[in-house]
Amino acid sequence: ACSCHLAFLGLTGAAIGQGIGRWLMNVAITRAWARPIDRLKIHTCTLDHPSALGFYRRSGFVPVRQEIEVADDPRLTGALPESAGPHVPVFRA
């Protein structure tokens, strides 16, 4: 079985609600299924936009698993700006 993983599909705040995300997702899905795959996967996390899961479901994806991972907050390591994921509290030790 050959799987394809869709990673790093994102928009800037100004692009949200303009139909750009739908267009990008449709292009990604079309390109993925043009290959000999039998599964297309997408991963999300709590730092994703709060409406991302609903968007993925409307795009035809079905949740199959939930995992809990413990990792350093990427906003505190500098990997993401502190403004990322404003719906998730930042905890400082």
C-alpha cells in the first residue's frame, strides 16, 4: 500500500476566507491522486487554525486516530512566532 502525506498546507491570516485554501486543497488532492497511491493522509495539531479540522473533513478526509504528543512549544523555541496558535495558551516555566 502506498500512502501520500499532505504536509504544510497553510495560509496567511489575510488569505483566510478568500477561497484560496479551497483552491490549494483541491490542487493538492488532484495532484496526489494522479500518482499510484491508495491513501492520502493529512496531519493536524492544536497549533493549527481552529477551523482546520472541519475544513479537512469537508475536503473528504476522515479522522482515523488521535495522539497526544509532548514536545517543547515551538513558539518558545523560536521555531514559530509567538503569535502562532493564539487559541493555545503559552506556558512559561
